[in-house]
Amino acid sequence: MKNIEIKAKYNDLEKGRKIAESLKAKYVGCDHQVDTYFKTSRGRFKLRESSISGATLIPYQRENTQSAKSSSYVLFSVTDALETKNIFSSILGIDTVVEKKRHIYLKDNVRIHLDDVKGLGSFFELEAVCDENSIIEKESQKVNELLEIFQVKKEELLSGSYKEMSAI
């Protein structure tokens, strides 16, 4: 699977909610997520424990750039999060753990995330989910147009993931 994503520091989550609602984006809900990142030599590999969708293993590769970037990933549903965390912890070791409260909106194929990340602050993320017919340039354009609508400033854009900003 592929998506085009971008992340930014975003201090006014209430403003973000109002903008999402004005766009008639569908509100999915408020998700409590705990992401356990395992040590890897390349890419990223995490176990996401979600109050909405359960536990999922997510290996992914993505460049660290401030602009909209392509991410390749696979989702593996997990039935026993604790046992899965224990086995991968013993094999790979834990790099970091990120806990967040995420308000999720959907606008067409774009996921709008308004995140309150424990110990880090408030963030905004867009993910344009691609399928086999998607044109990457058009998906990037959608993401960039939404950045303008949400009034995200260039200096607020982030290149990495919460993993790089966090420590155990």
C-alpha cells in the first residue's frame, strides 16, 4: 500500500476541527493510540494499539522530508497485542513508544489527523491513501491544497515521524 503524507506542528486543534467540519469531512472519532516502535536497521516497524481498530503491525518505508512524501507500508492485524509486543521486543528491541489522542476525519481519500501526542504537543497530519489507479502528483497536490486550507505554515512542517521526536 502507498500513501502521500505530511506532518506539521499545529497548536490549535480546535481550529483544525472547525476547518475539517467546514470541509464536510466525515468525523471517524477520537482514537487513543499507542505506537511501539521496534529497532530496525532500515525503515520503521511499529505495533499500533488503537481504541478504534485494535492492534496492527505496520512496517513502512518513507523518506524524511518536510514536503509531502510517499510512504510504502503493509498492515497486519494482530489478535494478541501483548504477546506480539513481547516477541518483537525480545527479537528486535523497543526503540520508542508514542502515545497519542488522534481525532480522525476523512475527506474523500485523505485522512486528516489532529493529534495530541503525550510529551510532544499538538500536531496535524494528512495521509492521501493511494490505490493502483492513483497518480502520485495529483495526490501530492491534494495534500498541499489542504495544507493551505488548514493554514499550515512551511516552518511548521516536520520531516520525521513521532518516533524521532520521542524517547522511551
